[in-house]
Amino acid sequence: MSQPTERNRLDGEASPYLQQHADNPVNWQPWGDEAFERAREHDVPVFVSIGYSSCHWCHVMAEESFEDESVASVVNESFVPIKVDREERPDVDSTFMTVCQLVTGGGGWPLSAWCTPEGKPFYVGTYFPPEPQQNHPGFRGLCERIADSWSDPEQREEMKRRADQWAESARDELESVPTPDAEDLDGEGTDSPSSEDLLDTAAAAALRGYDEEYGGFGSGGAKFPMPGRIDLLMRAYAGRGRDALLSAATGTLDGMANGGMYDQIGGGFHRYAVDREWTVPHFEKMLYDNAELPMAYLDGYRLAGDPAYARVASESLAFLDRELRHDDGAFFSTLDARSRPPESRRGDDKGDADDDEDVEGAFYVWTPEEVDAVLDEPAASLAKERYGIRSGGNFERGTTVPTIAASVEELAADRDLSPEEVREILTEARTALFDARETRPRPARDEKVLASWNGRAISAFARAGDALGEEYADIAREALDFCRERLYDADAETGALARRWLDGDVRGPGYLDDYAFLARGALDVYAATGDPEPLGFALDLAEDLVDEFHDVDDGTIYFTRDLDSEGAAEGGESAGGADTGPLIARPQEFTDRSTPSSLGVAAETLALLDGFRTDGELREIARRVVRTHADRVRGSPLEHASLVRAADVVETGGIEVTIAADEVPDEWRDTLGERYLPGALVAPRPATEAGLDEWLDDLGMTEAPPIWADRGATDGEPTAYVCEGFTCSPPRTDLDAALEWLETRESST
């Protein structure tokens, strides 16, 4: 019997992750109908391996198993093997990950699944070692046993029954919506959850899980950045004034910023910490972490007044600008965790067996000798004490992940120096260490430009503009223009937004997170610049989002287009050239994970954009989404932070700051950058009605939307209108006075 596949076909794929496996002896196929047709023709199962380019354990499993000729021969003889880049195909990842979590209680990457030729998984897991270890079966032996079971008719029938059950369970989980009755469809059924109650419940749950000693959530091992939880804590504190809420938020911000998860030398955050103390990270750097976390730190700065939080935000955004930015403005996806060690650590006497072997964290860690080679005294000693760089280290091969191990005041007292002198020495030392580090072999960079992740980065830079400087908003605008010019086709009948651009190669179509995150980014650019063009783009994306993903009957917004629509059900080419392949479910993204819930961001963004429409349709869709999933959110508001925020905007209207001015005054921008106004929508408009009419013409609007209507400048002076709870302040030519109205109103409620 011939092999189901003749060769590895990943050499024709642009994805850096798939390219990493293009030379494997495993005959990998890209996800698509052709691969599953092969499985049907040869009557064999499909092995699906899902990962991403900077995934540490994906690299490990590849080196241990996928690069092994004997393992490859087993896989090639008995399966059709498929490689999936989860960042390009989040729909595939979502369905298989849901099955894995339902069956095993956990998940992660690499995600390994064996499924029928119809795409239904019957065995799932994550990383498998080459040989059995503890409770984990060895990968080769597992493949052999699955192949033998498939060859047995009785066992095969059991595998198919299991696949059907698991597929049905995944559909129940991912496609779950309450069955509407007539009252629900008329808007008189289940009440929307009270956003105030949801916020209080979520914050209380976050407090229960807070690690009082080290910050963060949970005390049993690895620590993950959870900016959504930090945001809920800060919002609850602003509303309730309970000190414990702010302490939990700032304690988490401090824990991350002072530990090894934060790059103390170059700025920016690694993926997560493997220990409770935040000391040792998984070293990959992701675009989305370094977009979400600066927004949390800027809010921490506004709420707590600590300038250190603004510094962390600024340094993290500077990292993105420096290391993950395309020359034309957009942002790349990731930096790998691994790279070749520097010369100082090469050779057998340095502890590395192979000079050409990539080592996790090699670019970021230090030895005392390496510091001494860069710095003179007293800078060397101060830097080593400041960052905890010592003999033996805190990481592998005697190296140290820099952390904040000693305060400036402690260092000053020990050396009879002033804190200012110590800061000056450390600033110069850090610059010298950074410059020296730049000469080391660099981690690989995944240069995919993803619409969704760029949307979050655009929001981060736009929101930083008022707090950190106008140049941040300019960077946001450049990235937005890149995405609009390279990923968006306004003339497309369907799928106007593609998901990915990579060196001119565009793949798609976009998913809900692409539309929702980029629309929110465009809205934030408008707020930061006062330019109506990004607002028009946000409204276009919102309209496309509704057309492509909103289901009126189900009262929800799905992550993918309708599986039964042309080109999406049984495969086929869809916009952007992506072969959809067999998908067993049409997922919704309810919970916040590494990125916010696309469903929550979509609902919140639609509710905000409704102020720029006169038909009320977008708010009604958002309201229905919140109502549809009310019970789910009530049951666990902490896991649904984005939906909680959406519920607040739907219920209260959020905070709106309309500014009528030909140009927003710099001092007003400074005020907006310093005030904590959670979820506030800043809506500039021209000072005069004549100027507004020009905007309306450019935007294709026949009349002024509610957020601008009858809100012109007073006596030619810049004028602010502040609204909350669908109630607005009188017009004020002093922004501080307008915001004082807001504070007075909040204190009386």
C-alpha cells in the first residue's frame, strides 16, 4: 500500500511556523480539503499538529519527534499529517483546543489531535515526548497504537463514535446560545445583567485569587499576565474606592514589572512567568502582550499616579517600535524564545554542547563576567546588584534573568551615594548593557502582520498619545494605514478584510477578532488625532462585521462566517485564498484569554460606534449580544471581562467626551492623558456647523449623529461636552470644569 502523502508540502507556505517544518521528514500537508481527501482515499486517520513560530514546546517536539526519520516513517505510513499555524487559523485552533480542554481538562501548544477523514478528533493532547515519561505516552508508540486500532474494524467504530460525541460536545460549547422565545426576540425576555453587579462580582473573584505576596493571580506555579482582570480591579476601585482593589491591581503591575517577565534591559514583556515569583519567563515576546499590558500600565499611572507605570508602558511600546515594526508602519507578530548563545557562552568549557544550537533565553540572560566585560566599577557592581546577576544565576547554565533585586535607595545607602547618583549610573549602565546585548545573535522574528493583533497595538499607541506624546498617535495612524491599504479591499463582495499580510502575500479571510480589534483601533486613532477618516474606516469595518458574523436569529456574533455559506462549509477557496477545510463547529469567543474576547470587543465597539449613527442599529445588536449571553456572564464574570465592559457600555452609555474645536488644545490632551476615565470615548468634532457639514459629507452622513449634534463651540472657544448614563454636562470651555461635573455626578450616585 502506498503512503497517503508523497512529500512534505509546506515549502509552498508563507507562514514562518509552517516553514520551520518544511524540511521535516514528516510529509506535512497544509490544512485544507486536499489533505482530508487524501485521508479518505487511503482510508487513514489525520494527524493534526497545531502551534506557532515562537512556541518553545513546539520546537522541542519537532526536534525530538518530527525531525526523527524513524518517527516520520510511522507517521507517513499511517496518517495524513497536517501542520496548522494557530495564528493564521484561529478557527481550527479554537475547535480542536475546545475538544482538548473538554476531554483532558487542559490545553496548550503544540496541540496534537488525531481525527477522522471528516475532521472529527478522536484522540487529543498537547506535547508528547519521544518515549513514555511519567503519565505521558511516547509519541511514536502512540502513533503505532492508534494506527493498529484504526485497522481493527471494531475499534475503528468505537473511535468514530467517540469522534462524533466529541464533535457534538465542541459544537455545544462553541455554538451555545439560549433558545430564543417570542419575548426574547421582541426584546422583552431575559434581562441584561447589571454591569455594576457584574463588575463587583468579578472584582471580588479577582481579589480571592490574588497572590498577596508576589502579585498576580494564583499561587500554584506559572503566572500569566491577565490585563483584563487588572482592568476590572481598577474600574471597581474607581467606582467603590475600596483600597484592596487598587492594591491588587498595583501589586500585580509591580510584580510583573519588577520580575523577569519584564525585559529589564530592553523593555517589553515576555509571554509569561514559569514561577510564582515572576522570575523566569517563557522568553518569547508577543505583539499582543506588548499591546495589552501598556494599556493596563497607563491606566495604573492615571489611577495611582506612579510614574514608573508610565515608564514601563513607554518602554514596552518603544520595544514594539524598535523590534516588531515594519518599515511602512505595521507590526510583526513575535520574537522567538530561543537564539544562539553569545560568544562568551560558546564552547564545551562554557556548558553548551553545540555552538550552533539555539538556546531558550540566550539573548536576554547574563553572567557576572559578561556584565564586567561591559561595565567598569562602580557601574558593574551596581548593575549586578540591581538586577540580581550573580554567580550560579537563577536560570539554566549559571545565567541570570535580570530582575529588580535591589532598590535604588538600598544601593545608595550601601555605597554612601545619593539616589540621584545611583539612578544616573544605572541609566548609563543599562544603556551600555543594551548596546552590548544588541551584538548577540538575535531571536528569530515571525513577520506575519495580523489584522487582529495590529488592531490591539494600534489601540495601545493611540491611547498612549495623550499620556506620552503625539508621536505615539502618529505611529498608531501609520499602522492603521498599512492595514487598510494592504489588508482591506473595500470592493470585495465578502471578506473585505484579510487576516494576514506577509511580505506581500495576503491570506484570509479575516475572522471576528480581525474586524473587531481593527475597528476599535481605528476608533481610538480618531479619538487621538481628531481625524475623521479613521472613524469612517471603523464604521465601515463595523458594517462588514455585522454583515459577516452577526446572526439575527441567534442573537450573537460568531467568530467565523456561517459554515453553510458558499465557500465556507465543505471547504473551497474563500477571500484571501484560504482553503477553509472541514470545520466541525462555528465558534464564538466568549472568554478573555491571551487577547480579549472578540465577542466582547465587538459588542463594546458596536455600542460605542452607535453614537456616530442615527439608526440605533449597532447599539441594538450589542444589547442583544449582552442579553443573549447574560446567564453565561453572570455565572463567571471574571472570565468574561470584555463582555462585562460591553454590558457596561450598553447599560450606561459609557463616558463620552465630545470636544468641539478646530484642534484639541495641547493642555486638554495632557488632561485627558492624566485622568482615569475608564472606557471613555473622546469624540472630537469641528468647532462650527460648517466644518461639521464637511465632515458629514466626507463620511457620507446625511445628518449629524447624536454624539456631535448641537454640540458646537461656544463663542469660538474649544468646548467640551461630557456625558455619562445618557446625561450630559452643560457645554464648558474649561475641560477640567466639564470633568468636575462628571466627578460630582459620580459622587452623588
